[in-house]
Amino acid sequence: MTTGARRGQGLDGQAVLLVAGLADLAVSAVGEAAGTVRQWLRRSDGPDLARDAQQDLMARGRIALDRLATVPPAHLELLAQQVVARRAASGGDA
């Protein structure tokens, strides 16, 4: 395609080129990923790697769930508990 023909392209032509470029990038990435997977499968310690990866993912998931499930106590509630504790320690209605 010549430079003059490229200048004549409108938005449709640019969109086609953009999609083609993205498709080429995706195919390259998938090809590289497949090569990496093939290399992992050829390793003699593949089962050990898979077990370690599973344990790492489970630990990461446990940490994420703990982080999301734990709700910190309300700030005002903590202050109220401290006041009650101080009053009980001083032995009266201060």
C-alpha cells in the first residue's frame, strides 16, 4: 500500500488497521504463552512446581479473604470502651 493510498483512508480504514494490529499482538502473546507452557511441561520438576504454585495461590487467597472479611471495630465504639474502662479503674463516676 502506498503512502498516497494510506492518506485516503478514513476512520473505517484506520479501525481495520487497529483491529488487525491488536489481533497480531494477541496471536503473538498466545504463541509466547504456549511456548512457555510447553517449557514448563518438559521440566522434570513439573509436579513440584504445580504443587508449589497451588500452595502459593491458596495462601494468597487466604490472605485476601482475611483482609476482606475482617472488619475493624468502629472508632466511637473503641472510645466508649476506653471511657468505661477508665471509669471502672478510677472507681467512680468521673
